[in-house]
Amino acid sequence: MPVYIVLLGPPGAGKGTQAQLISEKLGLPHISSGDIFRENLKNQTDLGKLAKGYMDRGELVPDDLTIQMIRDRLSRPDCVSGALLDGFPRTVAQAEALTQMLAEFTGRVNAVPYINVAEEVLVERLTGRWTCRAEGHVFHEKFSPPKVAGVCDFDGSELYQRPDDNVETVTRRIRVYLDQTMPLIAYYRQGGVLLEVDGTKTINQVGADLLAGLDKMV
Ligand code: AMP
């Protein structure tokens, strides 16, 4: 049976950082909906052009487009044993579509790690964030700076600040998260698959808590 994990948490909770660790440890492909949208934006595909305005404003791309994009991605051969989803689902409609889609692949959502971080610290985390162009490794100018400013420690590629990591857009993204994505916590808790961890601990400690919890669930 394939294993599917959904990583939940507000923007700036550290989902991308922890996803890299979990994906490596469990041998599951890391599927980030935001990364796929950014890739489409860069390559100026039709999907990228449709998504751009929403992303620039910090709003969600419409469900139908997003669900189809994820369905295509999960249908690829590297996902036969399952996947780690980061940034999807973000609405109840997306979560319901995912449940249905996974049933078609003879699977289900096995675990939902939820990285809980209080709203107050998210703005500072996101506006100080620097992301690597090659692989999406993330750094923070104050909390986890790279060894050399502007250069990724892992692959030497250039670090940049995402255009949606400015104060105004970050504030909108957090509000969108509270309105549209928070209900998923109750949805998955009811399903008995939620694994809540404290995202204000150190990166290593959060990673250890996640792996220990997942060990019991998958
Ligand atoms: P992220 O990298 O996860 O912060 O996503 C960046 C942006 O991509 C979001 O602000 C949305 O505009 C869009 N996006 C990513 N995932 C989704 C999703 N599941 N549903 C709708 N929009 C999404």
C-alpha cells in the first residue's frame, strides 16, 4: 500500500525545511504545490500565467486548477509508493478531492504532521527568509543564516527573497491560511491522523519530534 503524508502548518512554520528531512528519511518524493506553481511561473506555462496573479496577491489559486495539477503529479511513476505533500491541500474542497483521488490509487492519507507556530512570529520568519534557486533550501538572515551571505550552504546556488515574502503579502497569506486552511486541522483530527508538533522549537528538535511521531503512524 502506498503511504501518503500531508504536511500542515501556516506559511513560515518550516514545512519546506522539515519536508526535505522527512522525504529523505522515509524515501517519499516531496511534492510542494508552491514549488510546482513557481516552476510553471518560471517556464511561463498556461498554468503559470493563470496562477501568477493569485500568487502575487497572496491568495489561493482556484481549487480546480490546483487539484488537477496535484492529480497529474501524483500519477507520475515516482509516486507509486506514495508521497509527502507540502502546501496541498489548503482548503476543505482540496482535502475532499485528495481523499477521493487517493482511494483511486488504493491509498489514503496516513498521517498529517501539523507544525504549530503562533501567528505573531510568522511575519518575522517569512520576511527574513532567503530561498535557494536550485532546490528550495531555506535560510533566515537572523535565525539560520547561510555561511556565506546570498549563497546556499548545500548546493552553492544563489539565494533570493520570494516576491510574496514581503510584509503586505505575508500578512494576506497568513489571513488566508487562518480562514481557509485551519479547518483542515479539525478535518484530519477527526480522521484520527493528525500529529501535532511544536514548531517553535529548534529545527533539529522539530525534525526529531516529527520523525518520532511518524514512526508510530506509517
Ligand atoms: P507556498 O510556496 O506553499 O507558500 O505557496 C505559494 C503560493 O502558491 C500560495 O500563496 C498560493 O498562491 C499558491 N498555492 C500553493 N499551494 C496552493 C494550494 N494548495 N491551493 C491554492 N493555491 C496554492
